[in-house]
Amino acid sequence: MTFNFRLWLPAFTLTLFLAACGDDQDTKPVPAEKTKPAPRATLISTALTKTETIEVVEHSVGALESIIRPEVSAEVEGRFLGRFVVTGQRVKPGQLLAELDTEDYTIAAQAADAEVAQLEALTRNQRRTVKRFNQLIKDKLISIDRYEEARAQLDSLEEQLKAAQARSNQKQRGLTKTRVLSAYDGIVDEELASPGDFLKVGDPLFRIIKVDKLRARLPLPETLANRLSLGLKLRLVSPMAPDVTVESSIREIRPTVGSRNRAIDILTIIDNPGPWQPGASVTGEIILDTRDNAILVPKASLVLRPAGKVVYVIKDGIAHQRIVEVGEYIGANIEITAGLKDGETVAVNGAGFLTDGSPVKISGANKP
């Protein structure tokens, strides 16, 4: 018992000493506002709202087509001997494409020429007879009936000669048609016959596509049909020449709604800028509308809150919440149709961490 008392006596004495010292200190309560920490400023970047003329654009990827795709066909019958062009080769008007067997047409042309020569000889002889009879009838050495008969024979021979000459021209023309010539300036798209084939009149030999004018076909969803109209401006770009942009307008709106799609095609005709080819893809920008003095803010400035879509306007280092209405998305910016004015400072990076009335610290200068 004596041992335990001696152990606790120093501790008990120290406790009484501290209690006595505490009574001499000021016991006034500390004000609550001094204990509450100051709000911490949020580090953000800002931008100035700006007004611009914007274009409401719809994009579509389509294809280029040739407006004219003629088929070069055989105009006469004959054996296909050989071709002088291949697929992908550019051809000019009058260029030799292929040849057919000419033997039958050569023989026919020679026979027609012989018939013409025969009739020319008979006609010359009959003219001399008529000339002689004309003199005899003046001398009253022959009857008028004989003269008229000779004159009728001359007229008949002249008409036969005209018919023979026409047949000869036809045979000669058939002979020339054995050489198949191009009537177009374009590119050979497909070879439709092989050497050795016997061709009849109208059998196709080649398909040629014209490339000086092209048609661009762009598919769009049917929901845009009420926003489309003839004459709307287009901008076209093709991977065939990425640096070339062609401007045009809608020439035709063609519905292609079927069991598997709900789409429409818009068509336009353009002059080939040079390197474009039928069958290549083309990206089109359809300018649906143009708006002047549209207010734009960066996409990062728009924040979703329970109140709706908001933007934080920065004034005197404080963020003020603004409920806004948005329009079109233009690149990295958003069109604000209501809730903001031109030239206001809005939060960009860090806007998602703000609330109404939050203090902010701006990093860098305002950038439009």
C-alpha cells in the first residue's frame, strides 16, 4: 500500500499544478468566423465569346459517276480481228479501237464499182445516140417516136447509174465500218468482246466513259428532306486530289427509300478539275443554312447541371452560372442561341469543377 502511494504521488502533484496554471489564462471563446477556412480558388482558363457568320453544314460521303457511258458497238457484221486499246486507256475522237474482217466487204465494194462502171459506159453510149437522133430529127430523117424512145432509155440508164453509185457508196461505207473508231473523248472502261468473236450489227465492243463532266451522288438520311432544296450550295472534295475543292449546287433530289434504308440521294454535275475519276469517292458539305452574328464558345465551356446546360461567366474573379440554349456545333465551338452576349469572359478548362459563386484563378490571358 505504501509502495503504490509513492508511485502515484508525483503524478497527482503535477496534475494539480497544471490545473492551477489553467485558471490564470483567458478563457474567452474564439469567434466561429476565424475558424472557418477561406474558399479555395479554382484554377481555370477563359475565353471571350465571339460573333461570327457560321454555316450549318451536313456532311455526306458519296461517289463520282460519269454522265455519259456510251458503248461502242459493231456497225457491220464480221469477225473481230483485234483491238488497239485496253481498259483504262484514254482515247480521242477518231482513234482506231478495233478492226473487223474486211474480205467480204472488199468483194462487195468491187462488185458495186464494176456495176457503176458498166452503167456509166451504157449511159455515155446512149447520150451519144440521143445526140445523134436529135440531129436526125431536125433533118426529118427519123420519126419522133424513135427519138423519144432513145431519150427514155437514156433517162432510165441515168437513174440506174444513180442507184448503182448509191450501192457502191454503201459498200464502201460498210468497208470503212470494219475499222471501229472512237467518237468520244474519254477512257476505256470495259472491253466487251474478244478477238475471234463473230459480231453482228449492234454487238458491243467497248464501254467508254467521259470524264470532262462528272456527277456526284451523295446519300443523306430521309429526315433531312425538309431542309433540302434545289440550289443549295455544296463543297466537294475527293481523295483523288485532296487539295482540290469544287463548289457546286444541288441539281436533283432523288428519293431512294427502300425496305432496307430510309435515304435520299442528292445529285450535282461538275466540271472535272483534272485528276478526278468516275468511281472515286467524294465527300460533300451541304450548306443547309448561313447565320450572321452567331455567338460561339468553346465546347469545354458548356457544362451539364441539374438546371440544364450552363456556361460560367467570369466577373471580378467570381464564376456566375448562366443557363444557355445551344444551336449548332461548329468545329471546336458551340453556337449559343440564348443566354450570352458578345465579348463576355467564360470559363473553359476547369468549368466542370465550378459552381455558381465560386472564386476562380485565371491561368493565362483571355483568348477568343
